[in-house]
Amino acid sequence: MSMSWRSIVGADLLPCLAIQPANQGDQLVGLEAALHVWRGLLRDPFFIAVAFDADPPIAGHSLIGFGASAFVSATFMDAEIANPRPDINSRVIASVHSGQSVLLTRDEIARANASEGVDSVILYGSWREEILTASESAKVQTLLPSCYTELHAGFRIRRILWETACDHEERFARSSGVYRAIGEFPDLGRALNVMSSMTAAEVPGSLGNVMCSYTEPVLRLRESDQQLLLAAQNGATDWELTAKLGLTLAAVKARWRSTFARIALMRSDLVSDEDTGNNRGLQKRHGVLAYVREHPEELRPYSWQNLQPERRRDTAGT
């Protein structure tokens, strides 16, 4: 039996939310409105949601777990930590429903990455404990933080807030060694847990430590450069990129030239033209893609204008 994770699509949403109904976030706005918000979140590039699949299915279920997170404002995070209450999902969902969303925009994420870091709320992190053996449950508990770490790599994580809604989620949070409880609601079977980059740093070698590690980007890529490189990560051809990016073939080729020129300003070694062979363009492309795969911070929003003056001087000319 193998387990894997993948990004969810619209058809997955209801089966995923049914795994742990307590986390649907419908307490303030009702189920119909909450589901509408969830569907809208699937279109947000910074809403991260994954499904965990088992092959072969377990007790008739191939979908055995679901995880989702979003970046929230520091003001919201500060308020939740200062006054821990149950049903945090309901307040996130209600904010989006009301048009006063506490979720960060791309520009806000860019500014946070260039300063103190982003705050993340785990909106969902549960699995079908009732049908899993101990070893199967352990596999899910390995997949959950590892995929979170992979999908959040390159963001400057400052704090992570997670409300557990059942015993197995709570045990898992406690076993990590880096989450601390800031609010317990035994009558509801809930607890609110927080991890910060500071507490994670105190547990060397932990996944929390990896989650919160950060390296400054150096390529100073524009959003259009990042979109191109993200779309090309899995080896897409230029023709395939036209569909992904909504561009003509000529525009895709022009964007590659523009992106290479941008990279050459900061790291000329990545796009050296010493080799003039016919395959140089592909070699250059593969070299750049290999670099950004190893340095995911290069593909995350980052506001160079918002660097503190001393840090701006430190990175000048790099």
C-alpha cells in the first residue's frame, strides 16, 4: 500500500471537507456560504490545499486525508494568539465572506517575506483515523508535515496556528515538539496550537526547524519571470506554456529572453553563453530551473522596495 499527496481540484472539495466536518468553518456564516468561500479559495494561488490518497483504497476510500493552509495578516494572528478561542476557521471564512478578508494578497506576502515573515493558519489537517492501522496512520502523519514543508518552502514563515479538532490531531501536534498549546477547549474536543520560528529554532533537526528556515532570494525576479519558471517546472514545452500562461508562442519565447536577461544581471554564471551550440537555449533553461528548484525563495513574492535600509545596502550589487 502506498500513500501520496496531490493538489486538490474542485471535485475533491466536498469529500475532503467531509473527513473532519468540524473544520468546515461554517459556524458563523452557515454551510452554504462557507462552501462558497472554500470554492473561491481554490482559485487563490496562495491558498495551499492537498489531498492524501491511498493505493489501493482503504475500506473503500482512496481519499484518506486533507490538508489546507492560508497566509493571514499579522493583526489577525496577534488577536487570535492574545485571545485564543475555538472555531478559528469560522472567523477566517467569515472574513472572506464579508469582503474584509484577513488573508494576505500577493503584495502583502511580498512585503512580509522581505521583513518579519508571513503568518500561516492551518485550516485543515486531518485524516480518516478510524479506518487506518497504526502504521497507515503513521504514514499520513509523515506526509502531512513533509508536504506542508515542501509547499511552503521559500516563504519566510514567522508563525503557524493550528486548531486541532479531535484526539488524533491533538496527539500529532503535541508529538511534533514545536507546537505549544495556547488554548484548550475540552468540552468541544478542541485546542489551539502555535509554532513560531523562534520556538522551532530551539529544536534542531525538527521539521518545524526546516519549515521556518529561510534564505534571501538573490535573482530579483519579476512576477512575470516567476510565473514563467513556475509553469515550466515540470518540463513544459513552449507550446504547453502558451496554454498555461495565456500567451502566444512568440510571447513565451520573448519572456524567456527577458527572464534570462534579468537573471544575468544578478547571476551571470547561471545563463552563461560560452557554449554556442544549438541546444544552448535548452541547457540554459534546464540550468535555471534546476537552480530555482533548489532555491524556492526565488519563486515566492518578495518586495525589494520594502527591505530595511541596512539590508538593502547588504544586498546591493549581489
